[in-house]
Amino acid sequence: MASETLIQLLIERARNHPNRMALREKKYGIWIPTTWAELWQKSAAFGLFLRARGLKPGECVIVLGDNKPEWLIAEFGTLAAGGVISGIYPDSLPEEARYLIEATDARFVVASDQEQADKLLKIWEGISGRVQAIIAWDSRGMNHYYGQYPFLLPFQKCLEEGSPGTPIPCQDFVPSSPEQIAMMLTTSGTTAKPKLALLSNHNLLFLARSFGQVVPMDESDDILSLAPMAWIGEQLYDVVRFLDCGFRYNFPEEPETAQENIREIGPHVMFAPPRVYEQMVRNVQVKYLDASWSKRRAYELAMKIGYHVAELQFTKKPVPLHWKALNYLAYLGVHKKLKDHLGLSRIRDTYTGGAAMGPDHFRFFHALGVNLNHEDLPVPARGLRLLLKRLRLCPQSKRQLFDGPLRGRPQQEQGQHLCDRVERHLRRKSRGQVHHAHREAVGRQAKLLERPQDGSPGAVRRAPAIRPERERLVFVSGLCTGAGSVV
């Protein structure tokens, strides 16, 4: 039986694979690994520290900083102690940080370095009535702070205070409920101040496993943490999937060295904000201008072939055989080396979201043979969009599926409404009432959508001898259970 909470997954990984590498961080030019057992022991020590300092179940700990292993330790330690984790973007202003600290009613604030600690010190008078302590994991330049501000604590000291000196057994932590709130993450806040979405263990695991049906990952994969960890995209697609799949989670040394670290790691799946991909394109354009005449001509010819093939694929037109042959030669001569230079030689799936990105950048990566996708939908619809991409429905079927007043519905109802429309559509097609070319395939799809009598979400009886791409329908039923609630 699959584990139903994030902490159960972490304990299971630490128990079954204690010496396997869980994550790596590049520090001072060296990749420093951390095993699953070490990750659990540090997380458990931080959880015991929070308990000893009076954190009660359901109370919040908020993190302000860049993507580092200490963020994961603070997050998992908070969940182990029964608390709720939240995050603040590292480029937030002091007043923005104060608003989120007050909105989450946080008891502890974990900061990354002196820059983030200074923000919190500026607003301390406004948050001191509730916040018990500020914890900083990078103490460079802060030695004189600790004597001046007694509420400011170094992260390592907190781990030492929580650690009993011997390995912490898993039995010291009572498993939380799948319905218990695990995270409070901010919405986009485009019309007002950001609101907080309450996400339970069940919400997060259901959506992450649904995403895994479309983008499978395993323990041999490498992932590089590039998107802000305060964002739902990074938490859902990387952090929760990290616990569920057990792949190696890598952290760059600094945001400025992300491109260099991508090439060193060679990730298999990459989920990054648009700025990362845009910087890749800029780097290639700059190097192209500095290259010799022969290299520029070879690049221009190879990219011309790649753009033409990508355009045919965008318009759903078949690629002629001679263009496939030319594209393969362009791959051997230019695209392969260019992908290796960008760190994409092992890439299988690439995604971006959170902001808009120009179509020229998408055309560039597709010309290289990198399938870059943009995912920027409400949480209940993310998995469904990925599913519909793989169904390969005809235009007539898509129009019939999406005609309807979805925009006026609340987010929690959108997922259920779309699921019901998909199910009715596929069942109607299976009776032969729509495009005859899809009749045979849809008959197999409809068998996957037979809901059980108990109405449990996501429980689907699979039919034998079904094509792999149709098996991705398993997460349609009950998709709306990942929506969470907004406060």
C-alpha cells in the first residue's frame, strides 16, 4: 500500500535505502551528497527542536530563502512535528514578508542568509508578538547578530539542540493524517494581495502521482532545483515527486551558476522558470556571433532544418521522410553537441511555467529536439491538460469537449466539471456517436473510466490489453481532489 503522507514517504525511503544518495548540493565548487538516512536524521532533529520550543500541531513555520537542502530539512522537520510549512519568495520586500508571516500566523521563520535576516529584523517589531524565533542557515557575516538579537538562532545550533546524540527512531513521530494540512502556498495575487491555498497531504500526493502518470520518473533520474521553492510548481513537481519517486535532487551553488550546474548534472527532467530557458537561448546567440564563418554556416543550416521540422510538428502535419533524414544529419552535426553544451543531452521532459515565454524560444528548443512544454494552469486542471495532450483527439472532439462555461466556475468545481465532461465525451464516442476514426481507440479509453461503487476518487478498474498511452487516463476520475482550499 502506498504511503499517504509526505513524512511516511520520507521515513520509508530512509528505512529501505538508508545509504542511497537523496540529494546533492554544490558548495565551494564541490558536489556534496546527502543520503536518505542523513536527510531523515536532520529533518527529525529539526522537528524535535520545534516540538521542544512549543510548536503545536497545525501551527505554521515559514521559510524565506533560495533553494538549498536546508529548506527541505526545515520543511520535512516541520511536517514531522505536525506543523504546516509555507514559503516566501527570496526577492520579496520586507513588507511583503510581513504580510505573509501575519497571514500564515507563523511561529518560526527560517531565513537563508544575512540578506533575508536583515529583512526580518526590519519588521521584527510588527511580528514579534507571534513569531518566537528567526533561524538562519547561512551565518556568514552574522556572528555579531546572535549576541545582539537573542531571538535569532543559527540553523546548525537548532539541529544540535534537537538531536539526542543517537539515531532518532521513526517511532518517535506519530504519522499525520492524509487529510491534515501540510502546506500553505500563495496564489498569484494578480487582483489583490496573495491568498493562501491550504493543501493537504492527499492533495499534494494525488496531483504529484497524477503528474507521474504522464511524466514518469524513477530512482535513477537526476533533477535540478531551479524554480523558487515557495512556488506550487516546484513543491508539486519536484519536492513531492522527490519523496514519491526517490530520484536524486540537486541544488545549484548559486542562481547565477545554474547554467553551469545544469551542464554538470545533465538532468533527465527539468522544470524551470522561463528565465532559465531564455538565458540558454541568449548564451547560444552570443556564442554564435563569436564563432568562425564555417561554424556559423553549419549552425544556420542545421537550425533551418530543425525549425522546419518543428513547424510541421506544431501544425500536426506529417514529417516527410527526407526531412527526417536531414533532421537526423543536423542532429549528428550540430544539435547533439549544442544540447550537450546546454546540459540537455539526457533530457526527456522539460517544462516551464509561472510566467509567459515568447514563441521563438519554444521554436528554438523544439528545433533541437527538446520537447519544451508550458504549464501554467490552476492546480485542478494541470494534470488534465497533460492528459489531453496525450489523447491525440481530433479538432472536432476537442471543440465538443471544451465547449461550456468553465471560466465562471470556482477552481474546485473546474476539475470535477472537466472530469465529468471527459468521461461523458469518451463514453459517447465509444457508442459511435462522434468521429468514426477514433471509435476503436475510445472504446478502450472508456473502459478505464469505470468508477467504483464506493465513489472513492481516482480508483479505476483497468481493462487488459490497453495501449500504454491510454493508461494515462487513470488519474482523470477524481482529479478535482487536488484542488485544495483557498483562504
